[in-house]
Amino acid sequence: MDKTNFFQNFQARINQALENSPARDIEKNVKAMMTQGLARLDVVTREEFDIQAQVLAKTRARLEQLEARVAELEAAFKDRP
């Protein structure tokens, strides 16, 4: 048996042992408890946050355009006799 096969076989056995161990059940239970706890809080997912950040960036850009346009119109209006 070469080293690569030995390590792959060893890793597979460790993974199998971990999957069948009580540690796996504890991990699942902790994840479930954390998910429930976070669901009670007023938090958003990373995806939702990123989407809102993009919307905000577009809104800011549009606001800057409109502010510049208003400044141009105000300047043109002041120059009128």
C-alpha cells in the first residue's frame, strides 16, 4: 500500500468514525440551537445584507447625480435677470 492510499484510507476511516460518534450529534444539536437562537434575533443573512448594500450604493449614486443636477438648475436660475 503506498502512502497516498494509506492516508486516504486513514482519512476515510476517521471521517466514518466521526460521523458515527456522539460528537456528530452534539454538533447537530448545537447548530440547531444556534439557528433557533439567531432566528429569534433581528438579524439578516449575509446574502440579504449584500443585496441591501448594493441597493444603498445605487441609491447614493443616484442621489449624488440628482444633487448635482439641482445645483446646476439653481445656478442657472440665479444667473437669470
